[in-house]
Amino acid sequence: MFTLTPLSLLYSLNILTLTHSPSFSITSPAPSDKPCTLQNSFQPAFTANGDFVIGGIFPLHYNQEMPDLNCTYRFDPRAFRWALTMKLAVEEINQSTQLLPNYTLGYKIFDSCAYPLTGQRAAVAVLNGISEEESPTCSGASPLLAVIGESGSAQSIVVSRILQPFRIPMISYFSSCACFTDRRSYPTFFRVIPNDDYQVRVKAIAQLLVRFNWTWVGVVRGDHEYGRFALQGLLRELQGTKVCVAYQEMIPLLYNRQKALEIMQVMKNSLAKVVVVFSAEGEMTPFLRDYMIQNITGIQWVASEAWVTASVFTGSEYYPYLGGTIGFGIRRGHISRLSDYLMTVSPENYPDNPLVEELWEALYGCSPHLPSASQLPLCTGQEELLVQHSAYMNTSSPRVAYNVYKAVYAVAHSLHNLVLCQPGVGPFENNSCAQTNNVHPWQLQHYIEEVKFKMAGEVVNFDLKGDSVPYYDIINWQRGTSGNIEFVNVGLFDGTKRAGEELVIYEDKITWAGHQREVPVSVCSASCPPGSRKAVRRGEPVCCFDCIPCDRGKISNQTNSIDCTFCPEDFWSNEDRTICIPKKVEFLAYDSVGIALTVIAVVGACLTIGVFLVFFCHRNTAVVRVNNSELSFFILFALTFCFLCSLVFIGEPTRWSCMLRHTAFSITFSLCISCILAKTLVVLAAFTATRPGDNIMKWLGPKQQRVIIFSCTMVQVIICAAWLIDASPYPSRNTKYERSKIILECSVGSSLAFWCVLGYIGLQACLCFVLAFLARKLPGNFNEAKFITFSILIFCAVWLAFIPAYISSPGIYADAVESFAILASSFGLLFCLFAPKCYIILLKPEKNTKQHLMGKEK
């Protein structure tokens, strides 16, 4: 029977036969008596023996273009600092008298080159011994109990899947992909960095976009599960918010410059000035290099934790393009001995370590040994630290390094609990404990799941999915004193707080893209100001809309209102359509039109009284006596009231004024026309009584004339009385004609009664006109029938013109038209009937004789 052990699988199955091809073959197992042979060699960066051995995988180099199994990429001092942090933590634990006393930790640290394929080789290498002699039998428990790694989520996925068959736990210090919460797929994975469910799907980046009202954003991601899961989580979280994703672009896993230029063209042409990036610094490096060549500026970057604290981008040349970047960084901690420990790393102390030589070349631009493949000058010891790698020595606020530190201590505390196990109360079968000289990785995983300890006041533990408590610093990229980029804390995200209280941002500390202090705007459409509403464009996202001004009578008092609301009945929108104001109340007031009508009415009444006085003073003269002075006085009396009743149409309508204006007008005019009718009858009868002894005049004596006047007027009084009893006029508020105003007017109550009143006056006028017309050619120098004819003709013309004008006149102008008609017809009667008489009385007294008036003057 072939026993599956880590070493037997890796040696006997030849899976180390790796070349530049990403694939490898699995062959049949060799006979059990054949010794194990390594098929390839991959040397670790650092190694140390111990009672318990853990592995470490770090991206000590990062790729530029295509993957290279030889790791001929750029050296990353930042990742090297992480590896040294692991080395420091192990040495501290081995020196501790309280943690793992009488036991030591060993380690093997390998380089993943920040790429999944080379990360796969590092994972296989960390499982093996350095040589065949370390495990000649290829059997027994794995000497590797846990792995600290990896940084990128794509690499961690590969490493975790390789470790799963051996049930070796893995604690990542920098992989935040939400995919790792699936315990079926990743049962041995743990991490001391919060997962993307907290950062993207649930809380942070979405809250940041909403906080700054960035409603139109672009998303750029890497071609791996981390980028895919992060994007999916962001889209889920943005559902139900006002934020829309303008575009989703992917940086190819195998960097393609043409594809990158296409992405940049999309970024340049889009209105989205905020771009969220889910990628690692290795993928971003060539992309940003081309981005800078294209000289694209004005983009506000929102960085994921994978590159927001990448020291490779801190050079001054990056600031014009990346300055103002904001993102969520891993919580910073404090490692007291780290700075001094880094100072001990030098070529003199590590003469055979090529990575230390690369570190020196990267930090100081010189080679500590000759000959050098880099062809750099020999170091003299006087060189200064290069600015672009100054972050290597900046240990004031370690973030990823602090996570590495916590991960190593989490393994150490778990091992400490394992060795303290008391037989009979252990967690394994039959309450047994693990054998300290033959610990299996799955036994250590049990203790990692249960571990809980404090470090610098922070509780370190893992939940059922292997996650730690979500906590982020909000990082802003600002210009330092030397022109380089500095990472400045401008807030925090605390996942332990209540919903809505997790995000704390100090906006006054933030520097935005373009070295601006004002929050950048990234919208598809500018916000609709109060007084307008949003109208979504057909076929476009809801973030793209037009602003439509509210209709008259509607308002919106908020920005980006979906709809405008109607004002209450007695209110109207202001010019800006932002508030409802009381409608303007209008009526025929004593303003320009009202004053003019008042003056005309008063002048007319005064003229009428003046004529009355003239007639009264000359009541014994021929003109007054011949023209029936009593009827003339009645007409003048009625005309005076006709002029005055027009005043009732001016001013704010009340119940009494509404009832009075139509009834007074109709009764006074009816009285006036009745008097004219009586006079016409008298004139006609006087000149048609041709035979001697004709008694027709006895039927039109003063008493009969009064009866005619009274009877004709009484008919109008009865009509008005019926009108007032049945449906009297009343004041009303007209809001239909002009919705922005309230027009106070008098409603007639009964339209039938109103037109009956006018019709009766018209009937009287027509009858009077016919009679006067018949008498127009009667003899005499002063034929009053002619003047009656003209006066009635003018009266009828005015009121016939009044009807269409009244019906078509809006609001207060209807009252003005009616008042004007009253005055015009009154003046017509006054001048036609009495002007000729006054002319003779006052200017031609010699003609004021009976003989002249009768035409008998010789």
C-alpha cells in the first residue's frame, strides 16, 4: 500500500519537474525501496531549523511583463521587509521564556515573485526539504506545520490548493479576496487581514463612494479571483444606492500593452473621474508606467488594500498622476525592534545571501561585491538611501509587516496551547493530545481555530471562516517635504461599530487628485438643483439624466428630486420653483384702472348734477318746460345713480357689494330708460294729435307718465328681487383663469337672472328706439325725438359691444368692462339728451323761446 505523505507525494510523483511551462506531470509511484530524488532546485531566501518548522512565502520580486520562473524581476524592498519581520518574530519567540519555552521555531522563507505560477513553485518548494538527505525515506508527518503567506489573493489561491491535500494551515497577511470565506474550497485558510466582504460588499468602498457623492465611477481590476470577487461585491453593495459603474475594465494577467492603452482610452473619454482599482502592485506597475507615458491626469484613484500602501509608487515622479489617491489600508501597528533589526541586515552579516545583495543594490544603487551582474559600481559605504525606497526603513507605522508579525505570533500561540495540552482532556480522539515530537498540521489547525490573544491592545482571533475583525485605516497619498508620496491617515473604518458609524473621515486633512482641497466631482449628470426634477435618459443608467424645470405651480426643494410636487390650492410656486408662496390676490382695486374709472364716474355724476342745477334754475324757460321738466329731472336723477353705481364695481368684492352692483345698476338703468320711454311717448303723442279735441294727451298726463315709469321700473325690481332670493351674486375666488393668482370677483349666482336683467333693459331700449325713430321727422326746431334716437342708438351700441367684451375679458377686466359700459352709456344718454338743451339755455338764450322751439319764428 502506498502511503500519501507530503514528501512521498512530492518526491515520488516527480511534481517538481517544473520548467518554463506552467504545467507539470504526475507519474506512477516508484518502488518503496527506491530513494527520493529532487527533480529541481529552488533555494529559499532564509532558513532556520527548529522543533516546529513553519514556511513563509513573500513576493520578494514583482513581475513587469510576462511570467518568468527565474524571478528575473525587480527586487521589492517592501516585501523583503515583510520577510525580515517574520524572521524577527521567530527569533523573538525563540528568545521568549513565556511563549513556547523549551521549544524553538524554525522557518523556510521563499520568493513567489508576485505571480501565481511562480507562487505555485514556491508552495511546492516550501513543502520539500532542501535536499534528499533531509528526508531519505519520504515518509512520516510533514515537517512543515503552517505557512505564512501569501500576499496577493491570486497567489494565495494557488498556494492554498497545493497545501489542502496535506491539511497544512495557511495564514495570509495580505490576501483579502472574499472567495476565501468558502470553507469547502479553502478549509485550511486563515488570514489576519479583513476580507473583501467587509471592505467591498458590505461596507467601506461603497460607503466612501456614497459619502462623497461619486455617482459615476469606473472600475479597473486584475484578471484573477480577487479582482472578480471584489467587483461582484462592490456591485452588490451599490445596488439601491445612487452610485453607478460607468465601465468595468480588466488588466490582463499576462500584461498586454495594447489592452492597457484601450483601458486608458476608456478612462480618458469617460465622465467618470473616480476609478476604483482592485489589483496588486505587481500588475499595477506596468499599467501605471504606460499611464504616465500617456500623460493622463485628473483621475481620482480609489485603491484597494492590495496596493494602497505600495512603496514602489512613492517616488516623486508618481505624484502628478497618483497624488490624492485614497483607499483602505491595513491597520498600522507597532513593532518595537523592527527598525533596529533592519539595520542589522547587511552584506557583511549575510555574505552568501543574494537577496541581501539585491537589497543593497536597490537601496543604495551600488553593488557590495564585484563582480556584479547588475554592473553597478562598488559600494564605498558613503552612499545615501535612494528616495524611491526610503519606505523600507520607515517602520513608524508598519501595516503589512504588522500583519506578518501577528500571523507568526498566532502560530506560536497555537503551538503553545498545543504543547500545554494535558492527556485525557485533549481535543482529539479519546481526549488525546498531539505528540510534540510528531505534530500533524491538522492538529495545529485545530488550535489556530481556537487561538485568542492580545497584541498591542488588539485582540487577535479567527472566526469560523478564518477571518479576523475588519479594521482599516483610510490612507491618502500626499506630497512629502522632499516631493515624494507619503501615506497619510485621514480616517478609519471600524467593522466592530454599528451600521452607519463604521466610517470616520477627516475631510479637512485630505488632498485630492491634482493637489486640490475640494472634493472632486464624478457624475454622469450634474445634480439637478431645487426647482427641477430628474428625467432618466432612455437606455442609459439611472445616474445619467436630464434636469427638467418644474412646471408652474409645482416645486422641488431638494437636490436631485425625482418629481415636482403641486402647491396647495391657495399657493403658487415662486420664480425658482423652490417654494410655495401665497397666490397674488387680484381685484379691480383703486389702482390705475380703478382710479381712472372712479374719476370718470365722479365727473359724470357731477356733470349730471350740474345739468340738474341748470335745469332747476331755468325751470320756467321754454326749453325746460317744452321738454317736460319733471321727466327731465327723473332722467337726471337716474343718470346720477347710473354714474355712481359703477363705483360699486371697484374695490374688494363683498357679499353686499356683489348683490348691490348688479341690482343697483339694473334698476337705475331701467328707471332711466323708463323715463326716456315715457318722454318719447309724450313727444310722439303731442305731435300726432292733429284733430281738434283729440284727447290722446289726457292719457299721457303727468300722473300717467309716473305710472308708466313706476310700472316699467317695477318689473326690473321684481326680476332683481327674484334673483336675490333664488341665487344672489356672491364673492368668489377664481383660480381657474390664471392659476398663479386668486382673482376676487362677484359670481352672478344665476346666469339666467343676469341675462334677464340685461335683456329687459335691452327690450326697453329697443322699444324706446323704435318710438323715437318714428318721431324723428316731426316738425319743430327742437325735435327731442332725434336726440332720444341718437342717445338710445349709442346706448344700444355700447351694450351690444359689452356682451362679447364681457365674456372674453379675463378676471378683473370683466368688472372693468362692465363699469366702463355703464359709464359710456350714461355719458351717451347725458350728452345726447341734455347737451343741446344746455347749449341753448346757457349760450343761446335768445333761442330759448316757445316760438323758436315750435318753428313759428318770423
